[in-house]
Amino acid sequence: MPTLRTEAVSKEFGGVQALKGVTISLPAGSTLGLIGPNGSGKTTLLNIIAGLEKPTSGAVMLGETRIDHLPANAIVKLGVAKTHQIPRPFAEMTTRENVSVAVMYGRRRIKDTKRSLNEADRLLSLLGMDARRDLPASSLTVQEKKRLELARALATGAEVILLDEVFAGLSSDELRDSIQLFRKIRGEVGFSALIVEHVMGAVLTLAERVVVLEEGAKIAEGTPDEVVHNEAVIRAYLGFEENDSPG
Ligand SMILES: Nc1ncnc2c1ncn2[C@@H]1O[C@H](COP(=O)(O)OP(=O)(O)OP(=O)(O)O)[C@@H](O)[C@H]1O
Ligand SMILES: [Mg+2]
């Protein structure tokens, strides 16, 4: 899988400058954290990479291929998948059916229902969700729905996974378990990850590098240790109350 890059991506929503010339790079197999206060443009950047929004200017590159003009389903077929900050399962379908749909519409061209359900079961088992397999997705807890989002992203066969606040709202014990689980899946499946959080916790543990956004602009980039000691970052987070609800 080639490196995923955004090059000077800007996005305007009717007068609101959501992103201001943001350049990031996610080499194959790496983990990049993307943090910033509420409204700083994190989800917008993920949506642009995933083809759900078009940039006002700038480009998204997968290796030498420019992908920002492609529709979202074409980007999934190139191996890039995103979780939704607010989970959006097909509510009436069971958990395994939800995952199997992602298998069928992903890049692996598995169209056979039985095979795709088997693959869904394998992934749900990897994620510790066997017991939820046959329940309607609507009956899952918020945290289980987030895990289902991760299962669906993996089910597409993606090699680049974009995670939008999947670790938000967890207790410290749950967070520790989720981080461990993420590492285990990483070991078995292998993918690069762009991890968005608005609090630093999971990102500082999992990411090799971290980019910080404030009001749509990149204000810092470096190792987790470098960014937590960066003055502009400290300023951006001063007076910012930790709040786990998606915004
Ligand atoms: N579809 C849209 N139409 C208009 N404005 C939008 C739209 N999407 C995002 N915005 C605005 O763009 C800015 C960035 O929003 P975005 O959702 O990317 O932030 P975020 O960093 O993900 O925030 P949070 O931590 O709350 O999830 C905000 O000012 C938001 O109101
Ligand atoms: Mg967001």
C-alpha cells in the first residue's frame, strides 16, 4: 500500500473555513494521530480523504494517484475506509449482516453471501463480539456500535483505516482494553491508521506521530512527546474542557 497524503487541503463550508492548507502524510504500516479541539476540522479532513466531501483546494494522493476527485465507493475499493464519528449501522440488520455487507462492497470482491458472513464472523470474533453477532445492530450499546464501525472498516479489506473518535467515552479500564485489542488486530490484519481523537489519551499511546489542528490549521506535528510539550498545543488546549461526547 502506498503512502496516503493530503497536500495543502482547504475546505470552506459557506463562509466557514473548516480546513486551511492541511498537509499530512501516512506511510504504509504507520499510525498517525490527529488531534484538536471540537470543531478544529478533524472529521472534515477524514471525510475528504474518504471521498465523502470534496476539498475546496488542495489534493489527496495515494502514492502517485490523485484520489480527491473519486467517489467514496471507489476510494473504498482502493483500500481506504473510515469509521463514522456517530455510528451508522443498518439498524434492522444483525451485527454480522452489517459486517457482511461491508465485506461484499469492499475491495476484496467477495460477493458470495455465505463466504461474506463467514468473514464477518471471523472479524467479529477477533473483536470479541461473538455474543452480539445475531442481535440487531440497533440493540448494541454506543461502545459496541463503535466497535462495529471498526469491524465494518476492516471488513472492506482496507489497508488504510481512518478512525473517527472510536476511543472516545471509554472508562480508563475500557480504554486500556481497547488499546490492547487494537494492537492485537493490527498484528493480525496489518494496516496503517489515522486516529482522530479530541482528547490526547489513546493517540499518545498508539501513534508514532501526531498532527494537531486548531481552527482548521495544522499548528504542530511531531512525536507524541514533542506535541504534548509544544507551546502552541498547550495554548490550544488551555481552557478546553475534556468532553467525550461527539460534537
Ligand atoms: N457539512 C457542513 N456544513 C457546514 N459546516 C460544517 C460542515 N461540516 C463541518 N462544518 C464546520 O467545519 C468546522 C470543522 O468541523 P469538524 O466536524 O471537521 O470538526 P471536528 O474537529 O471533527 O470536531 P469534533 O471534535 O467536535 O468532532 C466546524 O466549524 C463545523 O461547524
Ligand atoms: Mg469530529
